[in-house]
Amino acid sequence: MSKMSEMMSQMQEKAKEIEAQAKNIEFTAKTGGGMLEVTANGAGEIIDITIDDSLMDDKESLQILMISVMNDINKMVEDNKKSQAMGAMGGLNPFGGN
């Protein structure tokens, strides 16, 4: 059982490291030919939004583009989290040995 506890502890430490590193990664999604751009960090926090002035007079288009770009940025962040988690799990063998 101590081996399992040790492994769980290692996984928790690795998860904390990944979470800390995620804030240093940035993802940018663009839509509408670059008229709307959203940047998020690897933790999923939106850190910048750029909206072309021409969209300010077209609320409906802005809303549609905002939904699209937010879905894109969320997918980028989630894909990165999954990739990081798989990488972390690859270093740990639940069946012992190395």
C-alpha cells in the first residue's frame, strides 16, 4: 500500500507542476478573418480580447463570432490539459518497475 500512496503523491505533485506551468502558456484563437481575437493561458483564463471596431456596430455578428472564438479557445486549452495529463501519466507505471 505504501507504494500506491507514494505513486498518488507523485501524481499530485506532477499535477501541481503542470497547473503552475499552464499559466505560462498562451493560446490565441481568431475568427472573422482576424476581426475577433481571444488569448487565454493554459489554465483557461482569458487574458486578452481584441475586437475590430467594425464589429461594434453589429451586435449579432459580434455575438456569433464571440461564441465561435470562445469555443475554439476552450478546445485549445482542454486539448493542452489532456496532452499534459497524458504526458504526466506516461512517467508513472502503476504496475511497478520503470
